[in-house]
Amino acid sequence: MPTNSPRYKWVILTIGSLFHFSFTAAWIFVPLIESLEGGGTGFAVDLGLDTLQVALIYAAPLLSFVIFSFFGGMITDALGLRKSSIISGIFITGFGILRGFSDSFPFLLITSFLFGIGGGLLYPNLSKMVASWFEDQNKGTASGIYLMAGGMGQVFSLSITAAFLLPLFQFNWRFCFIFYGCFSLIIVILWSFIAKEKETSKNASNELVSLHTLKQIFLNKAVLRLCLIIFFGFSVLMGLTNYMANFLDAKGLVDPIYAYLASILSLGIALGNITLPSISDVLKKRKIFLVLCSIIATIFLLLLQLVNIGELLWFLIFCLGLMIGSIIPLCLTISIELKDFSKDLAGTVSGLLLTFGFLGSFTVNLIFGLMLTAGANFFLCLIYLITFGTLAIGLSMLQKNT
């Protein structure tokens, strides 16, 4: 299809969303193969890993996201969409597959970290795609679509790994790594062939290497506000997803409810990715939605401590997911619509936001882990999130209308 076709932007968005889907699927399933029942032993036993080493395996990709999302944005702006996607795909598929050949803790740790670099390059690449190919009236929808695809990739891998792949591969965890790596390779090949550059200013690379331009981005008040707001969004997402069991335990609720509430949270986030950002496209308003989502999310975090069981708790979890799922694409959309910077620098700007977002994910895991290990009540963990939520409300109110 020619790139000047009105439908091409939706084609490239579809392939880009599949790229995000396949990467998330290849990343998120790993805890399912740590220890196995039914004939296998899992990578933790096979490689002789202790609890700390397993935790480091899980943290390695996330640390890559924190370090390389900003640099990934710079690479995207410097090399363009197609070349940077190929580099991202090489890391995701190559080191994703190599994880299946691990024979020691250092090998699996290094390949997991290098696999994560591909993700760090991918996320700003997708923001760059939206900035390049979509007009303002469709950017919120487009951002929500590729973010929702990542959530669907999570659901996909968590669903089929235990129920289908492990029995198919006779509970051999190595084949799971290889399968997801090959699945990603197919999508990367499609993406590499279909993704094209839209003709834009040729001065973007010169601006990118300018320390003056980077200083402007780092000191821009609107960008810094968005960085802190998305830090809050990712913190809530990762904090409640990873520590939902601790939250329910603090309320004295039974374990089976955990799976349902975690699913409800994920469903709310997935719907939030696409619904409110799309409405903001139609109404041509971003700030009001960002403010409302920040206020409602913070109030619901406070209410979580007061509600113990029943339909109201389910409703709160779902609505909280809906708000957080909207905050993240709204922040990314606003960042690529800022008039302070050329659209050619969208990768760098969104990469900085994503770095703060993943830093929020990394930090909340550390903070919650330390607090709970020290015997703190989970309400103190909610207070941590509520504090950043309050900050997000104030910062969103200061944001300019876009």
C-alpha cells in the first residue's frame, strides 16, 4: 500500500500494535516458568537460582526500560522509524530467543537485560509513529490502541503459556522462550517491511545532537509536569498489579479473589487506554481529562482502604484501572502535541516520559517490597501512591490546554 494512502497510517498502527503485543507477551510470561508442575522443573531449579537471583531476572528488563527509553527516543529521532525498529527487533528477538539457551544465572540475567533494551527502544518508537502519521484529532486514539495492544499481549501470554504451551512443549521452559522469540520475529519482519518514514524536516537530527536542544527538553516545565504525572500512573499500575495479593491479605480476603481483582484491574486499564483518550480526540480537550482522571484515581486509592468486600470493591478496582489506563496515553499524547518542540523530536520527548514512567514502576516495587518486609501495613503503601496522586492533580491543573 502506498504511504500516501489515507489508510496507510492505520496499517502501520496495526503492525506497530502487534509489535507491542508480541514484545509484551514475550516479557510478561516469565514468572509462569519459574517453577513448574506436571513434569518440568522450571528455570529456577534447572539453573539453581535463589529468591534474590530470580528477582533480579524479573527486574533486568525493567531496569533496561528505565535506562534506555530516553536513549531509544533519541535513536528513533536520529535514525528514523524503520531503522530504529529494526535495531529494537534485533534485541527483542535475538536475546529473547537466547534466553531459552541459558545454562547459568549470569547468562539468563544478561540476555534478559539485553532483551529489555529492545523494549526500551520500542516504546518511544511507537510514540514517534503516532506523532509522524496521525493528526491531532486521532493521536489520542492511536496512542490508546498501541498501549491497549500491550495489555492484550499480557493477557494472551498469561492465558496460553500455562494452558497450552507448557503441555505442548512437555513442560520445557526453554521452548517457551524460543516460541515467544520466534513469534516476535515474525512481527518484527512485518514491521520492518511495512514501516516507512513520513517526509518531515531534515533538521531533526541536527537538533537532536545539540546539547542546547536536549537542555530545552529537560528544562521544559510542561514536559517535567508530564514526567511526574506518568510516574504516578506507572506506579499505581505496577504497585497494585504486583502487590494485589498483599493488598487483599491486609483486608483478610481469600486468595481466589486475587485472580479476579487482578483481571478486573487489567480490564479497566485496557479500556482506559482507548476510551477516554478517544473521547479527548473528539472533544479536542486533553487537560480536563488528565485532571479528572488524576482526581478520581487519587480518591479511589483512598477509598480502597475503606472498602473491604463486595461489588463496591470490584467497582473501585475497575474504575481505578480505567483512570490509570487513561492517564498514560493522555500524557504521551500531550507530549507529542507540545508546540515547544518539532514533531521530529517526538521520540526524544516521549522517551523521557517513558523513562520516568518505568522509573515509577521500578521504584514502587522497591518501596513496597521494603515496606512490607519491614512489617508495614499496606495502607502505608497506598499513602505512597496517594501522595504522588495529589501531586499529579496539582501538576495536571497547571498543564496548558492542548
